[in-house]
Amino acid sequence: MAAGLEPRLQDALGHPVRRGILRSLTPDEKVETAGWLAREVGGESLSRVTYHLRVLVGLRAVIADEVAAVGQGGGIAYSSGLLGEPEALEVLEATFDADRRAM
């Protein structure tokens, strides 16, 4: 299914942690912090989620915005870059059950 996507999206969707991050961000143009995503994505470590966020930002699948209002001292808020990519969203939906079973 992902084979028909452009290479950057294949890379973005090629790892279950990245798919979990994208699923967490995609609904309703959600904006979240790395700490929230670490808890949301199966209890992954913050460093692992931060690594995958950097990969996703580089692939333009996630948008990173520095904001002063996050937490106590500012930080980075992340949002999905896939809202206009229906094929990528289909891959996220199709892999949901398998990714949940693997956790």
C-alpha cells in the first residue's frame, strides 16, 4: 500500500513509532509536545520519540513550531504535515491494528 507513495512519505510511514506519532497528531489538526507524544505512543521514551520527531520533521510529515506557551519554559509544538495526504492517512488506518498488536 505504501509503495505508491512518494519516497519521503514511505520513509515517514516506515516505522511503527513514527506511524503512532502521526496517528496521534493527525486528527483535528492536533498540536502536541514531545512529552505528550511519548506517553501517547505506547510509553516510548522521550529520547526515542524526539528522534523520530526529528526524522518526521526532516521528511515534512510533521511540522515543528517553537512556542513560548508550552509548559513552563517554552518548547516545541508538533503538528501533522499529512492532513493533505489522503494516501498516507489510508496507510495509517490500515496499519493501526497490526501496530497495536505489536506493542
